[in-house]
Amino acid sequence: MKQLKLIWDFYGPNAEKTAQHHEIHLKEYIKIENLDITITGCTTISDVHTIAFLVVNESDMKPIRDALKPHRGQLYN
């Protein structure tokens, strides 16, 4: 089954801390909704750009996307 990486972009001097805080909320959502999602994280792209993400199965993506409104998505390998 294909997996998709839902991504939230954060920019600016506080991007890293903001992305880390956003990941906390993603984990809270996973727990509240009792979802079978185990992959979340943050990746620093540059000094002023960090992403928060979670990985979902393609079949589960639409309701999660609609609820959380990620900025973008991509295939996850």
C-alpha cells in the first residue's frame, strides 16, 4: 500500500521550534482519533525553513487531510 507524507512548512527564525510544537499537536490528534500512525517528525531544511510531517496510508489520507489541512504532501518511501 502506498504511503503519503503530509507536510506542514514553517518559515522564519523560529521555524524549528514552531515545527516541533506542531508535531506535538499532530501526535495529540493521532491519540485522540485512535489512529494507527507511527511515523511523525520534523526536518530542518535551512536556517529559516523546517517541516513537520506525518505519514499515512493512501486509503486513510482524505479525512486526515481535510481535518488537519497540511500545506502539501508527497509519496513516502
